[in-house]
Amino acid sequence: MAISSSFFACSLQGSMAAPKTLNCYKELLCNRSNLFFKQSGCIESMYQSHSRLLPHSVLSKWEQTDQFDRIQCHSLEVETAPSFSIGKKFQLDDVIEAQQFNRDILGAIFEVANDMEKIENNYPGSQILKGYLMATLFYEPSTRTRLSFESAMKRLGGEVLTTENAREFSSAAKGETLEDTIRTVEGYSDIIVMRHFESGAARRAAAIAGIPIINAGDGPGQHPTQALLDVYTIEREVGKLDGIKVALVGDLANGRTVRSLAYLLAKYQDVRIYFVAPDVVKMKGVEWEESSDLMEVASECDVVYQTRIQKERFGERLDLYEEARGKYIVDQAVLDVMQKHAVVMHPLPRLDEITVEVDRDPRAAYFRQAKNGLYIRMALLKLLLLGW
Amino acid sequence: MAISSSFFACSLQGSMAAPKTLNCYKELLCNRSNLFFKQSGCIESMYQSHSRLLPHSVLSKWEQTDQFDRIQCHSLEVETAPSFSIGKKFQLDDVIEAQQFNRDILGAIFEVANDMEKIENNYPGSQILKGYLMATLFYEPSTRTRLSFESAMKRLGGEVLTTENAREFSSAAKGETLEDTIRTVEGYSDIIVMRHFESGAARRAAAIAGIPIINAGDGPGQHPTQALLDVYTIEREVGKLDGIKVALVGDLANGRTVRSLAYLLAKYQDVRIYFVAPDVVKMKGVEWEESSDLMEVASECDVVYQTRIQKERFGERLDLYEEARGKYIVDQAVLDVMQKHAVVMHPLPRLDEITVEVDRDPRAAYFRQAKNGLYIRMALLKLLLLGW
Amino acid sequence: MAISSSFFACSLQGSMAAPKTLNCYKELLCNRSNLFFKQSGCIESMYQSHSRLLPHSVLSKWEQTDQFDRIQCHSLEVETAPSFSIGKKFQLDDVIEAQQFNRDILGAIFEVANDMEKIENNYPGSQILKGYLMATLFYEPSTRTRLSFESAMKRLGGEVLTTENAREFSSAAKGETLEDTIRTVEGYSDIIVMRHFESGAARRAAAIAGIPIINAGDGPGQHPTQALLDVYTIEREVGKLDGIKVALVGDLANGRTVRSLAYLLAKYQDVRIYFVAPDVVKMKGVEWEESSDLMEVASECDVVYQTRIQKERFGERLDLYEEARGKYIVDQAVLDVMQKHAVVMHPLPRLDEITVEVDRDPRAAYFRQAKNGLYIRMALLKLLLLGW
């Protein structure tokens, strides 16, 4: 098995009239049959943009196959998203998935996040959430995400109940359902931030809970606050969201981060997304020149969004992992071709997919991005507990 | 080995003159010799009620045999309980075991708990414990209990130091005594909430500590705050404690919860307790009709207190566990025979011993019961730190 | 292999002119060749005292060999310590190692710690750190140290983000560098208290962080706040630091605690330190009479500083551990020879190297010592966040 690579650019054309169904846009660059896509594990994408004033947005879901390097678009579901009427404030009850946001809600959240940035910089900070209790109910540990939420709550004067071993609640031995756990914990707190190992768990929790639920990641499902902070960072760093070019690099197949980000970007006008990913295939005669690809993309984009190749998904094929891992490195050479205003982003943690030398460059935005997670989470806590 | 079942009703007759020794009351229903009791693993009980004005209550202890389905009453010890003099407020120094409470103290605590309910419902809550620090010293994890205590402390404006790996303090490798740990932690906090794997650990801690200790469960020993919240819930739900009928269902042999609850109920007048438990015995010719038993009891009682069959106690005999587990299920059929004012309680977590359909019924009191744990713990923290 | 024992007294002569290089002072008592020292695993020491007004202190480092019972002094490095100019306040940016303190800084910190003692005793305590967030980033659990820091922060009105599983940040699977973790966590907090398994980790963190770092122990390296609280305790208990006699007893070879303490004591005038340690050697004809040694030392010293023999360092030679462990016990007999004003100290946890009977004696200072850790940490948090 050899490693080749591919990248696809998906043109996202905003239109006032949203299509009822979605098609997979494949750039001519790809130039392959659909069959080939299925065999080669290419990353495909489908988007649409939502009209600003559409009361009911058409939302899509991606279906992911079991294989580690395929995301395919089929059997798209059409749902009704929370609507926004001018002159009426949003009602934000829970934060469950990226699909619940449209660009108006995003814009409103980003304004609050911007206010939070000022609050956090001023001593002694805000006490607007004084008397409120947030429970962090983590069924799997994620210290980074947990600390970010807990910091957000405390920066606003709120208090926190922490558990990183929430599995104990529902251990095989004891066998309590998630629903029972939520009904108990909601008696102790005012809002629950929840991380779970099963896709859909946050939605189940929100269905039963009388208090707001924030999804801090549910297995291979959603991690909506990451997607929000990513989009917020792009707006802050690039200065706009319409008309931008974004390269998504790395382990795209597994990336709930990448999927949710792409989904939200699709809400904006004329966003162009480039996927640059190692392509582990058993095909002869197909060789992609990788480095030039990343270089070419990097030189054109406003954002190079690098991600970590997730070793755990390769099982015993560590040889493939090692090959994939070294494919696309953001280093000084990449910086050299990038535009002056462009930025490098990464959801962190990183391994060596961005070299340490890049850290010194002002275009290295990933630590600012992590910090923006604090502001977004402060904003969400404020909005869910106090309203707009 | 087959599973049969049995239930016993123990009549608790209040009397002004407390007996110096206690006898096991066996209802005629049982109709068996004492020998049979010992062989069959029946659940027996012994009670007395304490006169309201008795300065020294006579307290009893149960002895539990090694076998998993027997609780027998013998070698009762007589102790001196904290006295209550009219016109003088109680001095509550520690919360170690159910035996330390009489009905006057219970009544006083319940009044404070009721106040706490109002505090918790009002934004922004109370700050009466501002500046106080509670250490949760858990030698074994119990997220539910811990969160309840920590929420209670924070709802009153207090602060919390958390540890769920307190065993590290006294690990085999390091070998620190509990006494040394307490002497260290009391230097960092104003009150210690402690869960331990050994019976008697809380009492040892209280003996050495200069600050209040609350026992949040010590192994097979006591879990007094659970007993308090159970009795508080009954009073809130049924409206009285004297003259009530309570069915205790499920894993009674192992139940420190059930033992402590029964002990406290015995403080009230004319309380009648029914034990309904699967009975794992090797006896021929003795067959109890289970479902009709639970039905009969449920139709008469004010409270049906269901408990979880604890799998871990069955060792390799999972067949027995499976049989015991299915014996007594509280479901719609049970609800149908229950009186309108009666309630279903459960210490949680539950498995399937109460079916989900019951949740919808207003008589399902178990989540309200869990919430009452918050009020009881707020009350105890207030009383121990600030006094009456 | 037999166990013998030895003790050495090192005379610390203060001088205004600090020597550029240091020599190992060996008391005549030792009466052995240097070769013997290397073979027998004796504990050697080297000290100097620093002149009060020396702007640049000469600092020394100890090198520890791989063997468990040797500390040898060679290849001493000379560094420049933070200077203190009269009329100018210290700038305390981080707390990384004992070497960064001189007696003027120590004196100033101890004054603040003394103030903290008053704050902690008064209800409702201070709110001077209200609005500040401390992150406890523990790569290995140390509940005792963590609780002490968290209590210190909360006693001053500050808030805490806790993690005891910080290794997850940098797990082999994810592979994040310490530097990246610090850059993320500093976005969420105002100060980081860090415990790490690698020597030098705190220094690396401080080099990258924009907020203060406190080293709460980095592997076999430093644990500077322990050393500070030890010296503070001696001053509080004995009333002075110049001219005192201190016996360091027990597992000196492994003792970063002991090394750091000895280092700080060397800042004072005419301090005399006695090492009393089990000596596991394979030598014939050399027999040291232990009990009389400890007795003799104990009768002369102001402080008997006992430490725990660390079992884990003996590997499979548990026989040696058992022998070493029983060598020097501080018990009533030792108390009987100690002077009236002298005290027994211990960094805790203790096993049986101090018998429980000693606890009752007013000269047992170890629990007061633990409490002093709170005041020292309160002082450091105040100084690092608010300045002098």
C-alpha cells in the first residue's frame, strides 16, 4: 500500500434561494469517476449557503462510512433549523450541533464573544454569572476542553461542579441510563456541559433536561463549540468570512472538527474550501505530487487549517500512519509562500504537523485560536443562562 | 438453588418508656420458627420508637452476617445518644451515623432544609457560607454524592476542595494513617465530607479532627445523609411521619440505606414497615408468591421504597443475581394498585427495578428525592458551620 | 549485605566573601577517605553561606548518582542568583527552585506568610485575589500538595482550575509538548502551579509562559515551596535561623526535600547540619552504633527533621528496605533526650519513623509544619499575582 494524496476544492456559491437537495460538488481538478472516489477514499464535500433571510434553513448531514479515510455525501437529510426573524432575538436553549446555527446567530454570538474578550482583559472581571452553577459532566476526559469551559464560567463569576469520571454514573455494573444521570445532575446545577463517547448523547440529554445542555463533544458526532471558535477566529484574523479561501489539511476523514467547520463556513458567501489530505490507496499509476499541492493551496488561501493525523485510527498499520503523518507539514517553506495576511490554524494538540519554527511567525494563529475558545464559551454560557 | 421470596411486616409501637433491650418483631404473616429464619436468610428487623422527651435514647445496632442475604438482630448494643433539652439548641458537631439523631433533631434539620429549598430557588442564592472551605475527601469515587455535597456548599456561597483519589494519601506504598490525613486536611479546610471504604472510618476521623466531619458513606457502615434525605422526602411527599406504612423492597440484606432508613423511621409513632425481598434459599416446599405479595403491600403502603439488587454481592452466582433482579419490579401494574397519595422512592441509581413508564406518574418521587438530598446537605453544612 | 549507619556534621561557616568553588566539608567524626565515601554510599554535603549584601550569590548544584544511597558533590556550577538591592523591592516572577532565594527574599516572604496566618484565622478571610484564576497542572497526582495550593488560593478569594491528569495533555498518543500545553493553559488562567515527573520541567514552562509558574515538584528535581515552608517552620518554632543545629534523619539520598532544605539553611550564619542516615553497605569491620548516634545528635539539635525511607527506591531488595526503615525511629526515647525548645519535623506522609506517641508532645511540629505550607503558598500567590 502506497500513500498518495489529493486535494479537492469545493466552490460554495451563495444563493438567495436555497436548494432543496444538495449535490456533491467536485472540482475538475479531481477528474475522476465517482467509483474512483469510493475506492480511493477521497474526501468529498457538499455545501450550500443559506440565504440570510430564509426563515427555515435547509440543513444537511454527512454520513461517514466505517473506513477511516472516507467521507461521502449521500442520503442527505433536510431539517428545519431555528429561524431568525428580524426584530426578534434568538432563543438559544442548548448547544448541540453546528447545524443549529445560521449566519445571523453566528454573528450575534461573535458580537457577545467580542465583548467577553474585553471583560476577560479587565481586572477584576465580570460577576454576571455569580450564583450560577455549571456541571461539567465528562464521560471521557478532555482536560483542554474542560478547562476552557470552567475558565469561561469562572471568568464570569460562576461556579463549577467537575466530574471527569462520569462513566461511573452509568458503569456497566450500575447501569444507570444517561437520562437518569441528567435528571439527577440537573437538580444540582444550572447548566450542564457534557462530553460523551456516543454520538447523539448530547441530543438525548437535551431532550430530557430542564436546564441548558452544551455539547462538548459526543464521540464521532459533533463538537459545536470548536466549530464556533474556529469560525470566530477566522473572522477575527482575516477580517471577513464572505469570499475567503480556506485550506483544510490533514486527517480530514476522521475530522468532526473539520466537518463542522466546513458546515459553518458554508453559511457564508463565496467561501472556497480546499481539502488537502494524505490518500492511502492501493492504486498503481496514480501519483499525486503532494508538496507542490500544499504549497499551491497555501499560496492562495486566507487560512491554512492544519489538523493532527490521528494515530489511533490506523490500528496496526503504523507504517501507513507514519507515511500519512509526514505528508503535509506546515513549516517555514509553507509560510514563505503564504500571503502576508493569511494565517495558520490548528485545533490542537499538535504533534509535528506544524513545526515549532512556525510559532514565531505572527501568522501562527493557533494559540490565539485556543484563547478564542474561551471567549466563545463565555459568550455561550452568558447567552444560555442570561439570554441576549 | 431456587429463588423464593418473603416479606415481613414489623410493627413499630411507640412507647414513652423505651425498652432496655430489643426484640425482633415478627409478624404472624411470617409464621416460621426462628430456626427457619436463620436458615432461610430472611430479613428480620427490630425497632423501637423513642419517646420525644427521653434525654437518653436507647440505640441499637444491627449485626450483619457474611452471607449476602441475611441481616439478623442479636447482641444489640445500648448506647447513649445526644440528648435534647427543651429551651436549649442542639449542638451538631459531626454527622457520623443515623443513630445520633432523634425526632426532635430530625424535625429541626428538616425545618432548615425547607428554608434551603427557598434559598436555592431564588437567584442569586445565599452567601451565608462565603469564606468557608469544604474538603471532599473521597477514598472511593461516588460522583453522585460528591456533586450533591459540592452543589450544596456552593449554593450557600462556600468553596470546595475536591479529591476523589484520597486513597493516594494512605496508599499501601506510602502508608499514611487516616488520622494523619485528617490532621493535614483539617489545616486546609473548615469542614470535611468524607467517603471511605471501611466501616467506622468517619467515627475515627471525627475523633481526631478539630473541624466537623460529615460521613458520606463508610463502606458497609453508615450513609446518614441518605437516611436523612429519605425521611425528609417521606415527610414532604406523604405529609407526615407518624402512622405511615412503608414498603422496603429489593436488596435489603446489603442495604445500609435501608437499615439506616428503618432505624430513623423507628423514631416515629406507629410506623409500619414491610420488607419485600427476593429470598435465595435451598428449601423445598416453601414457595412464596412474589408478585401478589408486592401488589398486596403496595396497595396498602404510603411509600414503596425500591432498591437496586447489587450484582457485585452475588460473586459468580450470576444466575441467582438474574433471578433476584427480576423478582420485584415496580411498574405500571404496581402503580395501578397503589393509593393516590402514595409515592415510589429509590436511592438511585436504578437499573430496571423501576420501569421507565413509572417516571411519568406524579407518584414517582425518586428524582425529587435526589433533589431533597441537596437541601438536606445544605442544611447540615449550615448547621455544622454556623449553628442553629 | 548488612546495614550500618553513619552521620556527618557539616559546619557552615558564614563568610562575607563567598568562595568561588566549594569543598566538601567532612567532619572528623567521619574519619574516612574520600574513596571510602564513594564506595560506602555515604551522604556528603557541601555548603556555603551567602553574605547578606552580596549582589550575586554563588549557587551550587548537587549531582546525584544513579545509586540510591549516594549524593556526591562535584562539578559544582556557579550561577547568578536574583540580586537584592536595598531600597528596591524584589521582583518575583516564578517559583522554580530553592536556588533563586537568598535570605533577604526569604525574610520578606516569611513576613508576608506571617500576615497570611492572620488573614486565615479571621472570618471571612481575604478577597485580595478575587477575580484571579490559578490552574493546578499536575502531571502526577499529589493530593496533599494540590489541596494546599488550592486552599491557599481560595483563602485569598481566588478561583482554581484543577487537573490531576495533565499527562493526558501530553500523552504518548497525542504527543503534545509541555510548551504547547503551557501556551494553551496560560490562556485560561492567571498563574500555573505545576507538578511534573521530569526534572527541569518547571523551568521549561517558565521560559515559555507569560504568566507566573510555581514549581510544585518536578520529579527528582526541586520542590521549592516545601523547602520554604520548612525554613519558615524552623524560624517560627525555634525563633531564629542563624546559629541553629539541625539533624536531617532518614532517606537523605533520595531527598529532594532534604537537599533543598539544606541548601536554604546554608544561607544563614553558623548553621550546623547533622546527617543521620542508614547506610546500606557491603563492608566488613565497619559497624556504626546507630541508636546512640541519633540520640547524641538529637540531644544537641534545635531541629530533628525526620524523613520517610522511600520503599520504591529499593526495588526487589525489600530486606534492605526493612532494615533501613527500622534504623532511626523518633520515639519517646528520642524525645527524652531532646532539649525543651527543640522540635521534631517531618515533610509527611510518615509511616512509623515517628511513633504516634510523639504526636502528643508539644515539640511535635509536623502538623504545624504542614499548616505553614498553606501560609507560605498564600504568600507566594499574593506576591506573584499582586507584588509586594
